[in-house]
Amino acid sequence: MIRILLVFSMILTFCATASQPQVYRWKDENGNWVFSDVPRAGSEKISLNKPLSMPTTDTSILKPKKVNKAVQYELRISSPGHQQTIRENTGTVYVSGQVKPVFSKGLTVQLSLNGQLVSDKQTNTTFALHNLERGEHHLVMYLFDEHGTRIATSPQSTFYLHKTSRINP
């Protein structure tokens, strides 16, 4: 029993001294005290009355914060120009738009002609319209984010389609 107590007390003493870090100090070339747990030539060992502990420091300010600044997109129809007259007997009109800032991944665009959607959502701003009737037409483009939420709408653009009359040969 005494042997067990003796071994147990030796283990406790070892653990207590092992948990106490060794601290050394010396003066640097500017005369400032330097403390370290690594001895150096000319350093002296410091005995501590209390366990050495460092206060915790909040380092969260060092991590960049992710700020999701809402991007304000602008969408406009660049072709055909507003109030432009197009002469095309087949009724084919090519529409193109512009997104600012740059069109990024996940965005989609959809085209409306005379108040009716005429395209699926797509990842580019070029559309081909076929077999349009002559007359006045109104275009609007819609921009959607990756979740399908409308985030921008172009101003309405009006163009006029002229075709050769079938009455006049």
C-alpha cells in the first residue's frame, strides 16, 4: 500500500512540474527584457509562483468579413434601337441587350415582346424573333438571379417593322 502511495505521489509531482513551463529571460541589444520558453546563451531561468497563462485575444478582426453587397444591375436593349424602323420582309428581328455590371455566372435573361414572354430564360442577351407581323412592337428584357428572382428589368424599347406590301407588286 505504501508503495502504491509513493508511486502515486511521484506521478503527481512529475505531472505538476511537467505542467509548469520553463521561462527564461535576457536583455536584447536595445536593453529590453525578452521572455521565452527556449533558453539562450546568457539567459536566466525564472521561477513562477503561479502557473503561466496568457489572456485570450480576440482574433476575429483579422479574418476578412464576407460582406454581401447587393449588386444593382442595369439591363437595357441595345438592338434594335428605341424607335428604330426595321425593313425585313421575312419578319425576322435580332434582339440584343446589355447587362451592367458584367453578366456573371448564375444570371439568366428572358425577353418579352408586346407584353408576352417569347423566350425561355437563357444565359446570354441575344434573341432571334421570327415571323413578326409588320407594325409597332415593344420589347422588355428581364434579368434573374440564380434563384429565379427578377433583379432587373430593362426600359421598354419600341421598334417598327416594315414589310413590302402584298397589294403593291
